[in-house]
Amino acid sequence: MTQDMNLTAPFEGRHDILGYSPVHVDLHAVHEGGAAKVNGTLTLDLELSCSRCLSHTNQTIELPFKEVFMQKPEDDAEIDEDIHLVIGDKIDLEPYVVENVVVGLPYIPLCDEACKGLCPVCGENRNLLDCGCKQEKVDPRLAGLADFFNKE
């Protein structure tokens, strides 16, 4: 099965995701040992806002998809927890696709792993320009000691 799915649920409430393409679903099902094994990849293009510098960046995400389905047995036989039990002959894969996309989205999107972010003093993007702002990190609990050592 290869198709594009227009999903909105995985992106709701995500302010760092500025745009997204339909999810390209390329899945293959195999009936093996009384279970349906569905494998493949989910591919989508995202326009993201970098969490450090707030610049826009585009990423293509490829997510592996692997789920196993089995009809619910009549007896109370023990089933592996990684197997999804279904009733009937058809399986709706959309909830599983949505779940895999939600889990596979970047938690903290970055334009680059070496992104320097914004200057906390002036707000300049430090990837584009070194602003030269002085940034002393003083623990507020120890700030009083700074004056102690400056007295002579």
C-alpha cells in the first residue's frame, strides 16, 4: 500500500511546526503465523521553527513503521504485548500511522546541531553575527560575594 494521507492530528498544538506535507505511507503487509505483519516507512516534509534561533528550516523525516496484528483469540491465551488484537477482517491503520508520526516528530527542532541560538542580552541571531554582548553567568545565591572580594 502506497498513498499520501492528509493528517492534522499529529501537528495540533505544535507551534514549532509551521507547515507540513501529507504523510507518504509506503507499507507492506504479510500474513505470517496467524498474524498480519505490516512494515514500511512513513515520509513527510516539515517546515519547522528552530528552538534556539527561531529561524525557519525544512526537514524531511523518514519513520520506520512496524506493527503486528492478530485476531482476538476465543480463549484467554497469552499474547505478546507488541501484538495488536483486532476484531473482524479489516484493520484501520490510520491511528497507528498517527501514533508513529507523533512519536517520530522532533521534540526540539534545530536548524543545525551547532546552532548558537539568540543572544539573551540583545536578541541577535548568533549564527549570523557575533554581537559582542558581555554575558556573565553569576549564580544569584553567590552574587553578594562578588562585592566582598572587590573591597580593599
